[in-house]
Amino acid sequence: MTPESVHQLRKSFQRIEAQGHVAALAFYQRLFEIDPTLRPLFRNNIEAQATKLMEMLSVALAMLDRPDQLRATLEDLGARHVGYGVKDSHYATVGTALIDMLADVLGHDFNPSLRASWIELLASISAMMLTGAARARSLVH
């Protein structure tokens, strides 16, 4: 990921954060539209979950300059998600819902270049979380 891409991601996320609560709730609404079977995985207050989502995206963006720490953090997160019942196939659905939310919140500023940067970032986050999930499942079996 280029320094310019990282800058654009962080700049666009500032706009998302300014509307963080609404953006996160829009994400969950879209997620459950795409796959209603995911709703039971969210046993806690969806408002609290929305806050956690925004915090994790903020941490990931802040840690892009520290890839080893980012990898460890996301692998641990992926391992924890196994216990919540998250399946590997859910990651693509989450990515789609996140991209849809970003497009809605950012509007015309969500140009093809920014979209590509977010897709790259989310794919990387998913890959790291999936590595952690695989490791967690291997320890159980």
C-alpha cells in the first residue's frame, strides 16, 4: 500500500468517524440485509458493537505504519471471532457491507481509487484475521 493510499484511507476515515455511530449502524443494517443469518452472532448491544467496529478500524488505520503489530492484533482478533461463531465465509460478506457503507457515507468522494484502496485494506485485514482464526481452530482440534 502506497503512502498516498494510506493518506487517502486515513483522510476518508476521518469523515466516517465524524459520523461513526450512524456509519456503523448503517454497516450493520446492510450486513443483515445481505445475510440475515448473521444477526444471531451479535448477541450484545448493537450500539456497543458499532462502537467497537469504529474503534477497530481506527486502530487498523493507525497501525498501518507498524505492520507487525497490526498483524498480531488482527490475528488475535480473528482467533477471538472463532469463539463468536464467525465462519471464514462471513469475511467476504462483511467486506461487501463495509464497502457499501463507505460508498453511502462518502458519496461522490468514494471514487474508484479510494474504493480500490479500501478494498485492498479490507482484504488485508480479512487475510490476517483468517490466519488467526485458522490458528485458533487448529489448537482446538
